Amino acid sequence: MIYKMKFLLGIFFLSSYIFVFQYSNKISIIEYGISNDIELKKDKKEINKNKEIIGNALDKIKETTLQLIFTKEESIFKKEGGLEVGEEGIKSRLANVLSGVKGLYYRNISAKEFLHQKESFSKLFLIDISKQEQNWTLTKESKMIGEYKCYKAVLTEKYVTRSGIDNEREIEAWYAPEIPEPYGPLNYGNLPGLILELTKKRFTYYAKSIKLNVKDSELKITKPTKGEKLTTIEFNDLIMKLKETIRF
């Protein structure tokens, strides 16, 4: 009788382990769109050409789909689709600059690894952003995003302007505790729930498709390895030096 009980308990714990393991390795996919509140006013003719270019890029942003693919252990965030060429490629690159979507982000929870792979000055970099700090202020303000009740969190982020001046900006995020994963758009996360909406500068990244624990998904999360490996500080210092070289 005792042997039978031990056997049954063993089967139970093994089944539970297999269930948790299988669940943790299922792929979930969030697709984000981007909106903005930028309005271009018509004025002088010589300026209108530039505004037309920016207007085309803003239209391109509205067509953009960003993809967050994740499991319990790791995630990757990137722009959906391949590299565009010609006029559409120019619009796409300008759209990426305006919206802040540059390269891809990879995160591994257990390894405490967070990488940002992107191209700058025609060179590919693999930047270690694992030590970034995000001290969110959680609020009680809530709203529904689809079927999920989300709560507002605010972050004051320090950054360096193109002129080399230290500045601050506010990041606003809406996270869903019902999806207890520390991920979100771009490099943002570490909240008690998945970020379904995030506003940075004048752009809002919003979840337009939520697919959790997708069965038989052919999508895979692959850690990026290509690019010159630098820390965030090393990369920022290098970019400042390159900008100084270009000026002179």
C-alpha cells in the first residue's frame, strides 16, 4: 500500500513537472502597432518638401508591425518583415529613426542577459543592456485593453541628447497582471505584468494582437550573436566620438 502511494505520488510530481516544463516552453506572440500625435502644418513651400518626406515616414510608421515573441525564460522583440529597398526602404529607415525602433532586443531571464543588436554608422553592434535600471512608479489608475485590465506605471528616464546634453523624459506603460511576464516593447519591462501599451516621446506602442501559449508554433527565439560586443556606456562613448569626427 505504501509502495503504491509512493508510486502514485511519483507519477503526480513527474506529470506536474512535465506540465510546467511544457507550459514554460510554449511560444506566446504579441503584435504591436505604433501611433503618434504629430501634426504637420503647411507653411512655406521650401519647407513643404521636407514635411512631405516626414509625412511619408509617419504613414510608414502606421503600417509597421512589431513582434514580441516570448516564453517563460526568454524573449525577442523585433520589427516584422524583411529589409525593404528603394524608396520604400528610405521611408522605412526614417520611420525607424523617428519611432525609435532600431534592431532587435533579446532577453534571457535565467541567464540575466539582455542584448540589443542594431546597426549604427553602417556597422552592426551587439550591446549588453543587462545593467539598465528601470525604477517604475506604479499607480492605481487602470483601463481595459482588449479583455485585460491594465494598470498604469510611469518611469522617468535619463538620456543624452544628440548635442551631448543630459536630459529626462517620461515613459508611460500599461501592464496586465493577468499575463505575469516581465516583457514589453523595445527594452522596457520588469513590471508585474506584460506591457500592452507604452508611450515614449510622441509615439505609442499598442498591442493589436495577443496570442498566448501558441500550439505547434514554428517560431523560434534565437539569441543574436553577430555584431561588435559593447556595453551601453562603451557604445554611447563610441557614438559621441564618431559624431565629433563627422562634425570636424
